[in-house]
Amino acid sequence: MHLTGLDLLFWAASFFGHVALLVVLFLRRRARTFPLFTTFICANILRTISLYLIARFGTKATYFYTYWYLAIFDVGLQLGVVYELASGIFRPVGVWTKDIRRSFVWLGCLSVAVAAALAWLASPSTRLWMQSVMIKGNLFSAALMSELFVSIIALSVTVGLPWRTHITRIAQGLGVYSIIDVLLEAAHSYFGLGRDTRVYEALSHMRIAVYLACITYWIIMLWREAPQPRELPEQMRRDLLALQERAEYSLQSLRSRRE
């Protein structure tokens, strides 16, 4: 595969950006707090190296199948990061409420259904079936991630949760990137991939540039110390847990009476 000077620049920037972020996570002791996010960054470093070597020395078929195996693994890690962030945001007393957990399961199923519908409706103009699969697959993953992160951000703002913690900074970065990514992937689907690949390549470079900006944002925010949260006294924590259990019991009783 032919790599232009801009392609090589983006490969190098992605590699060094991820390495710098990984160094920050370990130096500032964030890796223990965000193990799945740290794993996601490590996987991206290995993914960048692998795809670069295959693009430089391998065949198009090898690159295609490797890209998709790694893309599926990447989506799985992103879902894990979604759960990790949601768990940190919506478990202030250490346990999930039944209603919130049920809402996330419903939200996840709905997001998958909507993303699958968008990918199915897309009809990009391509020369090869592999190109169509790649564009639809990218649209599916971008739509899924954007829906999940936007929902987390919207829910946290609605309930008035603080927005200066490291958890919310990671969610902000992924949320903004996911929204822009789904717009770019929709443009990929609209313009397709024919003999003239200039539009496709320009959109791909825009996506990488946005992600590099996201990495820079994480490096800065995770290096800084977040405001120390006010810890609940032990007795107040127990009272909140007891109140939560009573509220769930009362809600269950009301539901059973209505049935």
C-alpha cells in the first residue's frame, strides 16, 4: 500500500500521542483507577504498529482482515470503557441502583439497534464489496459509541453531577470524538469510495486529526490534579445505602400493586 507523507505523519503522531498518554496514566497513577481505559490505550499502540507494518510490507487482503479483527476488538474495549466510566459516574456510594442498571441495559440494546439500522440503510458507492463492508462497519461502531457517550453525558448533566473529575474528562473527550466520528462516517457513506479516493482520504485524515486533538486533551487533563471530591462520612454513607434500599423496596411494592 502506498503511504503519503501526511499518512506517515499521522501514523507517527498517533503512536507518540498514545505513548505519551500511557506515560501520563502511569506517572500520575491513573492506570489503576482506569484499567480498561489504560488497556484501550495500550491496544491502540499495538494496533498502530501492526497496521503500519502491514500497510508498508503486507498485502491489501492481509491489511483488510487484520484491520477488521482489530476493529472488533477495539469496539469491545470501547464498550468496556463505557461501562467503566458509567460505573464511576453513577455509583457514588459504591453500588448500582436497580433502575440505573436496567436503564443502561435498555440503553445499550437500543443503541445497538439504532446503529445497526443506520449501517443497514447506508448504501455507499464502492468498487469492491470489502470497501462497502468497511464503510458500513465503521458507521455502525461510530454510531454506537456516539449514542452511548452522548447518553452518559446528558444523564450526568441532568442529575447535576460534577464535571471536573478525571472520569468526566475522559467521557467528554470520547463523547466529542464519537459525535464528530459518526458525522464523518456518514459522509464516507454518502460519498462512497470509487476510483477517486481523495474525498475518502480527506475525511479519514479529518477523523485522525480530531482523535489526535482528543489525545492531547486527555494528556493535559489527566496530568492535572482533579479537585478532591468531598468524601461522605461513614455514617452518612450507610444512611444513603439504607435510604436507597428502602426506596427500591417501596418502588417495587408500588409496581406490584399496579400489576
